[in-house]
Amino acid sequence: MTPDLPLRAAIVGAGPSGFYTADQLLKAGFEVDVYDALPTPFGLVRAGVAPDHPKIKSVIRVYTKTATHEAFRFFGGVALGTDISREELTARYHAVVYAFGTATDNRLGIPGEDRPGSYPATSFVAWYNGHPHFADHMFELHGGRAVVVGNGNVAIDVARMLVLDPSELAATDTADHAIEAFGAAGVTEVVLLGRRGPAEAAFTNPELRELGELERADVIVDPAALADIAEVEDATRRRNVEILREYAARPPAGKSHRLELRFLRSPLEILGVGEDGPVTGVRVGINRLVTDGDGRVRAQATGEEEMIECGLVLRSIGYRGERVAGIPFDERRGLIANAEGRVTADGTPCPGEYAVGWIKRGPSGVIGTNKKDAADTVARITEDAEAGRLGVPDPELADATAVSAWLHERVPGHVTWDGWELIDAHESRLGEAEGRPRVKLVSLEELQRVGRGE
Ligand code: NAP
């Protein structure tokens, strides 16, 4: 430890894992500065959780309480790798914790993937949630049929968003540009494709059940898809199969929209006009299930194919981390190279550098999963503190006042917690007038202006 300097930690990323880590480090006696590339906190709770799930977003209250701690500070609008460097942080903190999540998407690796009308769900979700980096993205939302690839909760979120009634969306904090575009597009049918079977889907039960309660969409499942399923050991998956059986047995109520779950289907090609014109359909391979030697159930192509005509494809096959600021990266897993949260270079720990959340373990679990994950990383940090293995900051640069001065000079437009409270009040006021939780500001300039009290 550096003499006369309290233990100080930087957390890069103000999402759930960043906030749980902040809370636990504050309780362990650290001073904590949380950085985020955006002027706003809360990561995927603000820019990922579906806008029609306000209850899930209420966890923000817990994070806001953490932020009231006197040793907590927030520096929004400061991007690691462009505004500041890894070395500048390690020179200023005993512990630097990377909590910036997995920002990009997995690729299908098939022809036509980048045609207009075929988009990664990661960007689509960020766009409808008003993430400023995606607000100007042009999504060509054609009416008629949309295909969503993937059988996880994100696939369910985007499928549901596409068939919600405009009046249901109007009561949420969905970005205004998206409410308008959804209304204009008029998607009437969504086909959700799973490459494996109903018992292998990654949905959680409440999310799958919600599909059966949609106001204006019938949920359609072919009973044949469920015919050969034997005992399912995992409780969530067993319940998923039961819910899907209920759907398969349910006669359509003649609602205006359809949402179909189709299993054992892998997209082989996104078809469209000319070589790189808009999407017109998907060529799909039909699979069977085979069990590998290690017991994993895998999709194997049967060689049979089918065509699905559609004007929109959303690829929702998982998130992937990106290499940032020279931090050691495990290319195969798409994560920061780490051992139990300690960042490692060629297997050797980098003193004072840690990872937490999705960029540590991969994009899995629900929001609460990050609390335990944060506890594991914080346990490594406190072990290292006791063993004298933390980073050694430069005392001239490291105290709280010196860090503020450095940031004022380096990133003059950054937004502090007080600034976020101004943004929050402003957005809530706009929302109140419309009977919505908030109206999100989606331009970086406007967020910074409001955050500076201008
Ligand atoms: P996910 O749960 O990992 O699901 C990814 C899906 O993509 C799986 O069905 C996977 O199938 C499929 N897939 C992967 N590669 C594929 C390929 N090449 N071709 C076809 N399909 C492919 O990921 P996610 O939906 O992005 O969600 C990320 C995490 O956030 C999850 O833990 C999720 O539960 C959580 N989340 C929770 C909520 C909520 O609680 N309401 C909402 C959204 C997200 P295989 O299984 O065959 O690999």
C-alpha cells in the first residue's frame, strides 16, 4: 500500500457488476471512482433491459443508494481507450476493476448477414433503449414477417417488442425514435428460430410465459416439436417444455399478430435483392439433435431445408466482449484474460487489475448473478490488499483531488453524479408530462449539456 493514501479503486463500467463491486469495495474501506463511457450510469439496466419491464429496472434504486456513499464518485462520458488510458488508471489507483461488459455481437458467419434488414439484436436493443451511440442507426423495419434467430431471453425481448401494441410502448421509456419506427413498420408476424430443441432453449420461465400473455399476438408452437422429448433434468428447462406444451395445445385466438417458436432450425443464408440489397427471406437448414460423448446435446444438419420469407432478421445469438485499451484479452472466449477475476497476461496476474461481470465470465445469468460475481472479484482484491499485491499508484497523481483535476483538464465534458441527477430529473419531468417513467435524452451533446446544468 502507498503510505498516507487511502485504498483507492477505479471501476470502469457503471452497469450492475460495476455497482455491486463499488458497493462491496466501499464496505471494504476503499474510495471508489466509477467511470463510464456514457454520461449516464446503469449500463444494461438503462440500455438493455426491455422498456416494458420497469420492475427489473427498479434495481436502479439499490445502485443509487450505493452512490450516496461519501467515498463514491462517478465520472460519466469518460471512455477508457480513447479519453483515458489503462496506464493512466493504474498510475492512480491501487485497484482498477474492468466492468465494461460485452459490447458486441456473435456472428452467424453466413452469406447475406449484413444485408439491409438483417441486424444484430445487440444494436437493435441499444437503439430502442435510446443508447446515444445507436440513436442514429437506421433500422429498416419492414412490415409483415420478421425472423429472430436465437433462443435466449434477448431473442424473446426483441420478438415481444416487435408485436407490442403502440399504446403499450407509449407508456414505457422506449426511445421516441423507436416508438415511431415500430408503429410505422407494422410487423405482424415474428418467427423465432432455435437451432436446438425446446428442451435446450436458454429462455427463463417468466420470460417464456409472458409470450403467452401478449395482448395482440397469438403464440404458435408446432406440437410435433415437442413429441419426442424425454425426461428433462434441469428444472428451468423442464418448465420451459411444459409452457411450450401449453402453447402447442392452445388454439389461436385470432389475434392480429402471430409469434411462432420454431425449433431445430439454423439459418444458412440471408436472402435478398441482388448481391447486397434488402432482406427478402432466410434459407434455413433443418436439424436433428445428437448427444456428444461429453453429454452435450448438439444440433446436426439433416440436409433438409426450408425458406422463410421475411423483411427483417434480428440475430440474437449472444454478446461478445471486445479488446479494449491493451488489456489482456482471451480471443477465443471474447473476454478479458483473467483467473477468478484477476487480470492475467500469459497466465501471470497483472497486479492491481481485475475484471467483473460479463467481461470476466461471459454474457450469462440475470442481473442479480453479478452480485455474487462481484463478491468473488472483491474477495480477490481484499486478499491481494492483505498480501501487499495491489497496484502501486503514484502518490502525486492518486489522491481524489488530483484525479478530479486531471479529469477536468483531460475530459472537460464529463458528467459527475450530481450531473446525472440533473439528467434524471430532466428526463423524469419530460416523462411525467406524458405518463411515462421518463423520456430518454439520446444525444450525447444534450446529455452533457443537461448534466452540466446548462
Ligand atoms: P443466451 O441466453 O446465451 O442465448 C443465446 C442463444 O443463441 C441460444 O439459444 C444459443 O443456442 C443461440 N445461438 C448461439 N450461437 C448460435 C448460432 N450460431 N446459430 C443459432 N443459434 C445460436 O444469450 P442472450 O439471449 O443474448 O442473453 C444473454 C444473457 O442475458 C442471458 O443470461 C439471459 O438470460 C440474460 N437476459 C435476461 C433477461 C431477463 O431476465 N428478462 C432479458 C434479456 C437477457 P445454443 O443454446 O444452441 O447455443
